[in-house]
Amino acid sequence: MGQDLEQYKDLQGVQEDHFVDREARPHQRSFTAAVRLYDKGDYEAALGLFEEALVEYYKADVECRALCQGPQRFEGHDHLRYRYSLHELVSDHYTQVLHCEHECVRDLATRPGRLSPMENYLPLHYDYLQFAYFKVERLEEALQCALTYLLFHDGEEFMTDNVDYFREVLGHDGKPREEAAWYLRRHRQELELLLIGSKVMGVDFTEGNYWSSTGGRDDSHRIPSGTDGWMEYVPISEKKNVTVVAPQQLKEGGPLLYDSVRLVQNSVALNGTQRVLLDHVISEEECADLRHLAHAVTMAGDGYRGRTSPHTPNEKFEGATVLKTLQYGFEGRVPMRSARLFYDTSERARRIIESYFMLNSTLHFSYTHLVCRTAITGQQDHRNDLSHPIHADNCLLDPDANECWKEPPAYTYRDYSALLYLNGDFEGGEFIFTEMDAKTVTASVKPRCGRMVGFSSGGENPHGVKAVTRGQRCAVALWFTLDPLFRELERLQADEVIQALDTQSVWGQGLNINPKDEL
């Protein structure tokens, strides 16, 4: 549906304001519009919308809390054993209502259709405001908003430095906004009551992480105390910490392991983080062999739940897994040498990615796919869609909120991705990286035989594929995980087949593969 909407928006004469979002929440709509103006450097206009967003937020909070007032809910209770006294019944009901009101913080930060709230949502308003007021030389308001931000994150270094600067220039101190101070006092009092109530009722209660300390400006962009106060403009894509790869120090530049492999571009050249472009990963002969294998074993819709055109009606998608190609090889339907090449090539790619990004733990296969996409003749005139829409591999990209939600149905366990191209004799089909807005292209890669692009799978690397307008584009698509619990089951079965072949134990015995094998 989202893809259909984007196509409608590209039609001639259609404007953005022709579309009405019936699910939009006023405080979130104003905040999103304000951020867009802020990113363009229009601080004066952004200020009005940020202030409007705060008014709408506190209004929505009143409405949310009012909806919590209702009859007692008994979900999860054992009715036969529910023998509370009147005092306990009243306490239980009150605690339910109080918990619902307390959770309005999370509700107001959650966009329609999403499960996870936007990180640091309410404090982020005051962060933007303090800097926008600074840029339009309204330092009184800037100081007030900076002090308000510190109510949520006491002692935050970059904001404390900004407060010191504002005080130095103004020659006096200020006070945080009263509505935010009152809001926080109430929030903390509610928490105390919930902890008392949970203890009395014998129920576990854990305080949610309502305002995580992300979203702050990088230290190199703080307002320096004792200077002229110059601070570079930082767009939201740089302000917010959207990196969601496995918790380890991010590195790159490790050995490429194979003499033929050449580094073409690193993260800096590709205008991002945890990105790499390599050439000569496999030879021309190996590319040709794998293309012939693809023509013999790939099936329309494989890997896409049987949909032959899952991303665009203008192209046909065909795919095959490693295990399927090995089975075809054993049955004599394709040369076993070619099936083995697919297996070995994917392992070569895995080793290169693991080594180049200098990972301190083993990278496991999450999914491996030999895939071709073919332009459908007669449907290429006036195309304005993509072969594969902009997305991230382990989270749900939300361009309007500049967020990537790491929640189902996203493959949240994926950590790194790679695409190894088998040909370049087609039109279109360039691989592209974008900003979080899913529109601003930061890097473009033209496929060719033996070329591989690798990257971390999170929201820091939104990507897609431009339309293939003529010919067929083939590649080996690979996704990896650092968590062994999410290893690809078919890969483990394929490992057994290869091990059996290497020990010559399968000849004349048949393959002993249990499709229900579990880790």
C-alpha cells in the first residue's frame, strides 16, 4: 500500500496536500513538519511548529488520561481465586487506572501502526527549540528550553555546556518551563504510587524507559562556552542515533582474505557508515556458471511467498536457495560443480564481510538467495517506481518520523547484508543508499560481474534498487546474523550435504536430510 501511495504521489498534477492522513495525530504531525523545516535551516518557521507540537502534545496527554478512566479490567486474573477485600479491589482498580495514565507517555510517542515509541520524544522538542532559538538570536528562550531539557536528562554534558554559554552571554540564569516541570513532577509521583501499589498487591512492576538519552547533539557540535556561540547545523539524520547493529565497536578495513579482491569504496567514499564496495570477488567464469545455474534452478516467486512480482508489477522475480541447488545437483538436474560453486561463493562472501568489518564474533548465515529480476517487455514506458523500494534489512523504515522501528515483521536479528552481482548487461538496476527520508540518495552502485556491496543491516543504511528497464539482473543476496540462534536452517542442512560429499559417504546411499532438523 505504501508503494502504491508513492506511485500516486508521482502522478502529474498530484500534490502532497491532496493526501489526507486520517491516522495522523496533531502533535506528531506538527513535530514532523517542524523537523523538516529545521533540516532546511528555516528556524523561524520551525519554531512556530515546534511550539504548536508541544501545545498539541499536552492537550493529547489530557485526552489520553481521560480515556483511562473506566471500569476495572480483569484480564489475566483467575476469577475463581480472585477474593480481594473491598480495600484491595479499590486499590487494584486505582493502580490499573494510574498505570494506564502513566503509560500515556509511551502512547503519545508512538506513531499509528507502530509498536515502539519514538526515542526521547518529548525532550527532543526542547532540544530542537533551544538550538532554533539560538540560531534566531533569542537566547532567553534558548536558555529556558535548554534548562527544560535538563529536567529530563539531568547532567547531560552537551546541554549543560549550552546552558553555561547562554548564562555567560545573558549575564543571568533562567528557569525551565513550568508545564514541563509540572508534567515531570506528576510523572515521578505516579511512579512512587505504582511502586507502592505493586508491592501491596504483590504484582511485579518495572518502570519503562520513557526517555532514553539518545537524540542529543554530537559533542563536536555543542555551543562552546566563551566563544561567539557558533554551532553547525546538524540535520536529524545526524542528530539521532539510529545505528542498530550488534553492540560492539564498529570497525572496518580488515583483510580481504583473497588476492583477487579489490577495495573500490569504503564507508567514507559511500557517504555512510559500515559500507563497503568490492570488485573481483569471483571471476567472469564463475559469474557465467552461476548465471547458468540460476536459469536452471530459480523459480518464479521463490523467496517471495509465490509472488512473481512482489516489489513491482513491471519485473519478474525468480530465486533459489543453496539447499535447493544442492538437491538439484544430487539429482543430476544441474552439474554438482555449479551447485557447489553457489555454496562456496556464499561462504567466500561471508568470510570477506566478517573480516573486512573486523567483527569480534562469528558471522552466521541468516538467508542466502540466488535471485534474478527481469524487466517485463512492454511495461517499461514511463516507469516511475523502483525495482526494490527503499528499506532497511532489520527494521521498519519510517521516513516521516526519521526512524527505523526494530520490531516485527522486520527481521530484527539480521546484522550485516551483502549483494554479490553476477552481471551488468542490463539497463537500470543500480543499487542505491539513501538518507532516512528514503529520497536523498547518498551513494549509487552499478552492478557488474564479481562486484559486491556489503553493509550493516540497520536503519543507518536505507537502500533500494532502481528499476530494471531492460534485460535481467542476477545476484547472490546474503543476510547475516551475529546471533547463532537465528542461523539459517537450510544452510545448516546444506552444510551437512557438503560434509557428506566431502567424505564420499553419500554416493549410492542417497541424501539423509531431515527437513525438520532443529538447532
